[in-house]
Amino acid sequence: MHNFTSKTDLVLPELALEVSEHLGFSNKETANWSWLELAGSVLSHYVVDQEQRLQALLTWFYRDLGFCAKQDYFSVEAADLSTCLVSRQGNSTTLATLLLLLAKQLDLPLEVLLIPGHTVICSRISGVAKYIDPLNGNPLTRHQIHVFIRGELGNAARLKVKYFKPASIKQIQSRMLHEMKAGCIIGHKFEQAMECCNLLLQWHEDDVHLNRERAFIAQQLGCIKVAADDLKHFVDNSPHDPVTELVKIQLRELDENSETYH
């Protein structure tokens, strides 16, 4: 298992391209050439006025280059930044990340907001916050952002201040890993899904829900002892979680099975 926690300087897109190659989704060199081509070409859209510069970036990115939402939106390909660079199709997180990086090339103050169920771009030109949907470049209102949140968490979900805090590189990469993990599970790529969990646990070792997710994946791979150990860790460290009793039942069922080695 590769140890990404040893990196002292987390830089995008390099980190995401390295993770993608490590997981076997893409070739880092090919993706990096695509990035260098974009990073060089975007400089031709540098104009003095920041608002005009942002509009030029959005027009170039969506209309001229054709970046868009991938039809198979929840696939691992949509969640992988390397694949997004080459195919010019992605999900809200990969497209937002590319826009953020290209904006830096143009000295534009953009931020990534990781709201539940969606990723949003925030522009703060002249101190005024404006929100952009990275799937198409269209403006978003706070009401529309609230709709995304309610769609993910339920109608009672509130619009919290924390949703509007800019994401760090570590948080962006973690979101991409979570979405790649989900895409792997949908595509029955359980070995890669397991490694996504392993990488996430390097950064979030106290997140016992990752142990529970890894237990499910391990069970699909027939690694019963690994699954049981993760479920026991979950029970021991979250006794008051609403699903703990259900997990205890899962544990008892696993104890009746023997480990399958691959």
C-alpha cells in the first residue's frame, strides 16, 4: 500500500494523477501532458479585468474545449481527475478541481466548496461571492445550493456556514477518493475500492465509518477476518452510533464463516 501521508507538500494536479496511476485507472504521464497543454493554453485568456477574465475562462473551458458532465456520472471514470483531463468529462468535483487549477494560472480568486452531494465553485472577485456550477459553468444561487444539500441530506437539512468554507487540497483529494471508491463499488472493482479506503484511512484514521465501509468491501472479496476486524473496530469506537447494534449482528454472522484467501 502506497503511503501518501509522507508527502509534506500536497500539490494538485500532481497528487491526484499519482493516486490515479497507483489505483490503476490511468497513466500519469499521459494525463500530465494533457494538463500541461491546458495550463499553457489558458494563459492566452489573461485580460486585465478579472470579471472578463473569469468569463473568458468559463467560455473557453465549456464551449471551446467541451468539458462537461460525464453521462455515466457516478462511475469511477467521472471521479478520476486523470480521466477527466483526457476525456474532458467528469463529475462536479473533478471539473471544479480543473477550473480551480486553471484559475490559478490566471490569478483568479476561485475556491472549491464541498457541499453534501455536489461540489461548487465560488468566485470572490472584488470581495463579492458568486457561485458557479462546475458541471456547466452556470451561476448558482444560495437557494439552488440549498436544494443540492436537501437532495442529499433530506428536506430538513439546513444551509450551514461550514458548507461555504473553501476546501483544502487534502479535502478535495479526499472527496475524489470517496467518489472513486463509490464508483469502484458500483462497477464491482472491489480491490481498487479497498485501496481507496486504505488511502483515506491514512489521512482520516479516526473515521470509523471508513472501517465499516472497508469491512463491506473486504466481505465482497472474501476476506472475512479483515471484515470482522474492521467491524469490531467500529463497534469498539462508536458504541452510541445508531447502526452499532446492526453491526454487532453482522459481526456474529461473520464469525460463523471462515476466511477465504486470495
